[in-house]
Amino acid sequence: YMIIADGYARRGNTSEALGAIRAGLRLDPDSLALKVGLANALVDHAGMVTPAARLAYEQARAQAPGHPASYFFEGLALARSGEREEGLALFQRALSLTPPGTSYRPMIEQAVAA
């Protein structure tokens, strides 16, 4: 579902991207990837971090509080929206949850350093 949603989003059809992710969540409501994907798609659709997107990130964190994804992607959305301090705090939290040697750790380190 994320691949389908990505295809829609790349063509600018954020509404269909949201629909694809929601369809996936109906089949797999415990999917962390889909929950974070929903939050990201809500940001893309609105062009900003909305209360619905924040709630989706919070729900992803509630399910997997030790996983860095929701912290990183909400931080990215906030930083892009001009809320750099709040975004940086979330990047730092994501980094603290990411073990050394993890393939995506350098990306989080870059976000913290930027």
C-alpha cells in the first residue's frame, strides 16, 4: 500500500495516496509503517503539519515508542514547516533511539547537525 501511495503522491494525487494508505490500515491496523505513512501523507496533502497529522504520529509512537520513525518524520515535517526547534528535538529523540551501525542512522545524524 505504501508503494501505491507513493506512486499517487509522486503524481501529485495526495488524496488517492491517503486513500491507499487508509485501505492498507483497514487490512493491517497495527502496521507501524502505514501509521507513519498516514501521518506523512496527511502532511503532504495539507502542505503543513495539521492536528490530524500530529495525532497520527502520536498513534504511531504509542504503538512503538522505542522506534525512531515517528519522531524522525514528524521532526522532518516540522522543520520543513519552519518549526526548526521542535523538529530538532524530535530528530534528537530519533537519534537517541537509533543504535549505532543502523543503516539509517547517518540520515538522522545529518538532520541533527543541520
